[in-house]
Amino acid sequence: MPKTGKQIGAGQVYTFTVETDASGRTRATDVQPVVLATDVTPSPRKGPSFWQMVLQRGPRLLVIPAFGFIVVAIGSIQPLSVNWLTIYGIASVACFCGYGLDKRAAAHKEWRVSETILLLIGLVGGWPGAIVGQEVFRHKTQKPAFRALFWMSVAINMAAFVQINVFSPG
């Protein structure tokens, strides 16, 4: 029989069948490596684990609880209108949905949601939903120009919130 070019690795365990050829010599046939439990490597993960992602992307996500702290701090000084919760809640849901729709449209090569619309919804209070949408859908996280405008809109919104609720006569 011709050789198949396979080599036996040193230290590897094999099973085989012993046969005698026409010359009376014994030889191994049906040679198969034995896979030991220690040889089995887990299949690679498709991406980082949840905790790796939180550590990697954590600073972006921490802006939301930081803003919550600002809201609580201002609320402890003076009463805040419930309308703020409504505005931020509705805008955040709309922005989250916008990111999801845009991601889907990008994948299917369909009509896209304008970046300007996403930024404007974020500017009026939807930025918490935008941050969550960016992380959940892994969308709009790589384009530097958009990211810069997005974070500027977050800063402007937070500054406006503080200005309206602390420094405006009221």
C-alpha cells in the first residue's frame, strides 16, 4: 500500500489494527489518533464575553448612571418636573428604535435612518437610548466623525439640562 503522507506525532496515542502482509511481516492498519479529554479545546467564542464587553465599553455606558446622579443631585436641591422623565424616556426609546432600524436597513441595503435624525433625537434627550442602541446593535460605534458629533450632542444636552434646571430663574 502506498503511504498517504501522514506522520505519527511524538507523544500522541493511537489505536490501530495489526495485520500480516504477504511476506509474513506485521504492520499497523486503520491507524487513528486517540482524542483525550485534555486534548479537546473549547470552540472559540464568536466575540467577547459580556463582562469583557462591559470592561471594554464600560466608560461609554457609565455616562447614563452619571447623568442619573446629576438628576438626583439637582432633584435634591429643587423639585424637577416629571415631564423630564417623559421627554428622556420617549426620546430614548425612539433613538434606540432608530439605531435598530438603521442597523437592519444597513444589513439589507435598504433606506437608512439619517445620521442627522439620530443625532437630533439624541440631542433632545434620546442619547441614553442611543448609547444602549449602539451597544446592543453594535451600530455607529466605528465612524469617528459621527462619534465626535454624538458625544458633543450628549455634552450639550447635559449642559442644557443643568442650565435649565439650576441656573434659570424659576
